[in-house]
Amino acid sequence: MKVVFVVPRFHTNLAFAMRALIDDAITPTLVVRAPGAPTGLDLPAPVVFADGASLADARALLAEKRPDLVVIRKTPGLGAPFHRAGLIARVPMLAYDLRPWRRPRHWSAMISGWLRGRPGRRITPVPGAPGSGPPDPRAFYLPFPVSSAPEEPSRRDGPFRILFVGKLAQIRKRPFMLIEATERLARLGDLRLTMVGSTSLEINAADPDQLARLRAYAANGPLGDRFRLIEDAPFDAMPGIYAEHDVCVLPATNELLGIAPLEAMGRGAAAVISSDAGSAGYVTIGRAAGFDCGAVFPDGDAAALEAALLPYLRDPEARWRARRDAWLWVRQAFSPQGFAAGFRAVAAKVAHSSAPSRP
């Protein structure tokens, strides 16, 4: 089976998904506007159209690759020509987005999107919270896989270790909300806070002042040596960093997905996530399935964030149970093998549809 993915850039969200497909004898070709890929997973280099692609470019690539499926993310300069090329070649197509599965689209939005180069059916890794609405009948929910440690996390003594992973200069990630909550919790018990992330300013709403403040805090903040800032950690260093911590916190607002807490769960860290992050649904669904793998707190509520962390600070046994349940939940619901099987099933349904690319 061969698949062409059209996306703006190789985001780390896609890394384990690509690896899972390759391991299942599915050949992915990634078409991007911006080059670059994470190291450590031996992935094929993307095909880069930095200035966009013409219809002729798209038709030539599809003729060369002969894919069984084309998956298109909203990508200016690439989405429309590849959608048109797929229609001409009669290749089954899917849109890919981070809109929750439990958020159906209005028919007018589907038609408008199709006219602008988005297939009518879509695949999404974001479930939405249970009870938040009916599933989109033209969407397939398929969560991204993550790698997991081969053995369950062991009990350990010592301080409560909190981790934040995100773009350090991006305001909406809210690192200082977590810092403030941690400072208050530090009066109640022994803890450590680690913040890891990219220092790039080539992102939406980058604030160099926030990055400077984090660096100043690491040098002179009241947490002292209980705070650690790790800048631009390589992708293949992250599993070890996750495994060192008890909980991974995502306090961000307007976060369509937020994959870091899920990756942390695979390495035996619980997840505490803002309700405005798409990955919050992973925790709530896990709880419904009997896995107490973390907590979801109301978006922007610093007191609720502190309250969500407090039980893990006070009770090492609860901390270990959450870490173990997080690991078990990831192995059950987010395995690479499960993703590949789910992807094949979705592809088969789309291939047998009479009009797979139209709304």
C-alpha cells in the first residue's frame, strides 16, 4: 500500500505515525512546503515544494508514486493542486485536520472546503470529550501512535517531578501559569519542575520577552535548583526526559492537539492537560475506560491546575498508580500496530466509497 501525505511541514506529531506505517509495509510519501524531519527514526526525506506546486507538479508526483490514497492537510500552495490532481487521477482522498471527531461540520463548510481543495471526508486524531457532541459522520477518528517503554514504570522515591514541553516563546503555551502553580505547591512538598522546548521565534505569536523571562527565571528564580530549563532538546532525547518525570503538564490554550503529554504517558508519566487542548480527550476517554492516567483542568484556571497536581505531590502511591495507568492506556489505545491496522481499515472504507473525495 502506498500513501501520499500533503502537509505544511514535518511536524513531530507525524513522526511515530510514519514509522508505524513503514513497519506495516505501507509506503508513505510526505509532500511539504517546509523541509526538516526529526532525527532518530530513520524516516524518508520529504518531497519539498517550498514555493508551492502547480497542477502539473502534483500530477507528475502522483503518476510517479501511484498512491492508493492521498491525505491532504490544509496547505496553501499544495492542497488545491494535489486535490485536483487526485480527482483527475481518480485516487481516493481524505482531508486531515485537528478538528474534533465529535464536532460535525455544516454542509456549507464541507462544500466550501472541497472547492478550495479539501476532500469531503476527513481523518482526525482528536476525539473531543465524551458527551461533547455526536461524531462527524464524514470523519474517521484515528489517534496518532506513540512509542512506549517496554516495561511498566516502577515505584520511585524522591521529589515529585513535573514536566512541561512546548515552544518556549509561544504565549499560548502558558509556561508561567505552571511556574506560579509550582511555586505554591513547593511550600507543601518536595518537587522539581523541568521545562523543555524549542527557542524558535519563527512561530505564530512568538514573544521574545517570554523566552527571556524563562531564561532569567532559570538563572535567578525562587525555585532555584528545583527548576531546570532545557532548550532545543533533540527529538530522540525526549523519551529519556519523559521517563524521568512523574507528570507532564500542558497548560496551553487554543491547543488543537498537544501530543507531548501522550508521548509522556507512553514513558510512564501521568498527564495533566488544559480542557482547551485536543489531547485532553485522551485522558477523559482513558478514565472512562478505567485508566486513571491523569487529569483535565478548566482552561486558564490556575487554581484548578494546582488542585490537579496536589494529590500527586502528597501521595507517592497515587502518583505511581497514575504513571502505571498512563503507560497501560497508551499501550492499549495508541500502539503503532493499532494505528497501522486502523489506517488500513480507513483506507479500505474510502477506497470502496462510490465518491470518496466529494462532500
